[in-house]
Amino acid sequence: MEVKIGVQHAPREIVLESGLSVDEVERAVSEALAGKTQLLSLEDEKGRKVLIPTDRLAYVEIGAPTVRKVGFGTL
């Protein structure tokens, strides 16, 4: 699923493909904003970690889970 993270005072948003579920991403963001951790930590599908200080978070947009299509279908 695609996760977009806006960071204060940064001209571009961070976009990553995560293997986590919507609930897992939402839980991680909620815990970070509640002050349980000082960093929002998410891992993408390639194993790279993204760490963002919680006091710099502007927004987090959680996309719908992506389903991989197989074959030559037309829309």
C-alpha cells in the first residue's frame, strides 16, 4: 500500500510502498502522535526504514491496499 508523509519545512512529501496493513500503519502513526515514541518508523517493501521526528509530521496519507494484476486485461 502507498503511504505519503508530509514533513514540515520540506518541499516534497515522502512516498513509500509498505507491506503493512492499514491498521498497522495507523497504529504506528497514532502511537507516534500520542508521544509514545519520538520517531515515526515505517519500513518499505524493499526493507528500507524511514524515520521521521513526530514533531515534524504535517500529515500522513494512507492509500488503499494495492492488488497486483496478472495477465493482459483491459479496463
